[in-house]
Amino acid sequence: MTRGARALVLCPDIRGQAYAIDAAERLEEACGLALAIGVVIADARVVTVRAMRPGTLFGSGQIEQIATDCELHDAELVIVDGALSPIQQRNLEEKLKRKVIDRTGLILEIFGERAATAEGRLQVELAHLDYQQSRLVRSWTHLERQRGGFGFLGGPGETQIEADRRMIRQRMARLRKELEQVRRTRGLHRERRGRAPWPVIALVGYTNAGKSTLFNRLTGAEVMAEDLLFATLDPTMRAIELPGVEKAILSDTVGFISDLPTQLVAAFRATLEEVTGADVILHVRDMANPAHEAQKKQVLSVLAELGIVDGEGETSSIPIIEAWNKVDLVESERAAELREMASVQGDALVISALTGDGIEALLERVAGLLTREARICEFELPMSDGKRLAWLHAHGEVLSEEACGEGEKGPLARLSVRLTPKQVGQFSRL
């Protein structure tokens, strides 16, 4: 798909089918996805489908209207915001004489362009091949049958389409092996971070909720942050300081979206699993978006798949703080209303990642969660045990330290230190 191509964006509204977001919102999101890949939107509209046609999705009259619109707006591409079967896609391309792409194909295009790391590219290629193998059409009819062997003994060879499928299956098997290696490496990294004393805070949220802007605000990093769907794909980690916490690791993850293709959910599982090792989850929500409640449900459903929250999103194995972002884009009355709602809810804070409004309060809330289970521990250590003394000073809050007589290894020091249960475990392993 070429950048700058003129496209007609269609959002099918199928009667009798339940949608989390209404048709107008879905159409706007589809246009956002198209813009994210550099497509020029010639026209966009909702198409009401009373009875879904198995061969083309749309009725014959609707297809004629779409063809006319393509001619009228000089559109060379048709984007359908829904899942098309391989047959439907092929039939629509034949009738419209234009390239047709569905929601899955469009998201795969964006992911393919944005993946920056080797792992991201592997994940995207695997998802692409999985999507592609069901869409191989007979475009090689001149090679339909190739003879195998010599003379009359050689039976018909395999068709080109079968050869292509076999090549795709082999490539997918190789990619799965490489991704399994990536998953193991990630697991080891997580394990190592688990042994390190620093807590991990994971940013999650619907795509374009402002996670990367908040990440940049908190870390001073320059991660790509644009008003684009899926501006960042690869997880990024940076160290930050919090009140009472010397160092914490902030992790920015891939954005979620409704109807995320199953191929991508499977391929990006290794990336999303970063969230499962977090000490606190920051759920960034775009409160300027009218569909923010539906977006929240979508995020919770992905977290439920990862086993972090229960099916209803009521209870969570990891503390979750909601950062109600983009308050700078709502009217002052609405902002005051949101602040009141957040104070009643208790686990939410109103912020603007762009202007910095509410950021300090957010950091204090996160720090409070990370240190809430901290308790004061008493230690008597030989003054010669520099390693453990240094560790306590570096990772705990040393409240008092005094000499307390002689031990087997020389003078002793008595320390009173505030530590979290995780830090106590790490200290005991030293």
C-alpha cells in the first residue's frame, strides 16, 4: 500500500450486531488508522448493512454506489472498517477494480511500518504471514501445474499456490522459534529486574491516549509522541525518581485498540507480558474522547486476557491507578466535574501530560502505592560488611545508624531501615 494513496473509508454498520462504540466513533477511528499510514482520505461514510452477503458483505446496489463514489472522488483504495473474509475481499476487488483492505490488513500495515526493534519486526512479520496465507489467490495460472520427474513417469507437480503456502508455513515456523527465544530472553530480563531492587511501573491505555507524552514528561525522554494511532509500538523503559523512592523503572507499552486482530494479539503477547511483571499499572485514559468508557472496557479486556484483572475488571492482581489525561482539551466545567469524580473514585487522578497539570499528585500517589507496604526493619551488621551496608543505604530509607559494640567480625552497626517486602527478600538473598 503506497503512501499518499487516495482512499474511500467505509464503516459497515451491520444490523443485529452489537458494537462497543457507535458507528460515527468507529468511522472516526478508521479514518485515524488510515491517516496513521499516510493515506489521503478522499471520502468516508457509514454503510448500513441490513443483511450481510457471504460473497461480498455489501449488497449489489451498495457495491455500485461504492464504485461510483470511487470514480467521483478518484479513490484508488477502499478501506473497510471490519473483518473481510478472503472471498469477500477478492470479490470486492474484482467488482470495484480497486485494491480493498480490511481493518486487520490496515492495522498490520501500520504495525509493519512502525516496528523499530528486531523483535517488533519479527512479531509483525509473523502476524502478516498468518493473515496472508488465507489470502493467496490463483494469480499464477501460467504455472498452474508443473510436471515432476522425467518423461511419462513424472506426475503433476505441486501448484504454485501450494508452493507459496508451504514457503509461508516454513517461514512462520522459523519466526515462531525466534520469537520463543525472544520470549525467553524477555523472561530472563524480567527475572533479573525482579531481583533488582527497583519497582516497575507500566503504562497501559488505548492507542493515542497520551501514554508516550506522559512517558516523555516523567522521564525527559524523546519517545515518538504524535497525535497518531499506534505512534509507538516497541516497549521502552527508563529510570525515574519518585518521592521516597530513589529509583523506579517506567515502561511504555503498545497501545490497545478495539477489534485488535487475533494474529497481532498472539504475536505481541511477549511485549504485553511486560505488564505482568509490574508493581503498579498506570492506566492512561483520554477523557477528551467521547468513547473513553468503551476504550476503558477494551483495555480491561486485554488485561483480563493477560490474567491481571478478572473478567469483570473488578479485582486486579497488580494495583492500577487511572490517569485521566487530556484535561487541557475539555471545558473548565467538565474538568471540575472530572476532578470531583476522580476524588470520589479514589484510584483516579486528573492530569494533562502535555501541560504537566496534576503530574506531581500522580507521582506522589504512585510513590505512596509503592511504599505502602514498607515496614521498619532493625539490622545488626559488622561495619566491615561494606556490601550489605551500602545496599541498605542505596535501596532503603535508613532512619538511624549507630555503633553497638563488638561482634565476631569486629565492630557492629545497628541500623533502622524502612524496606518494602520485596526489598527485604532481595536483602536476604545478598
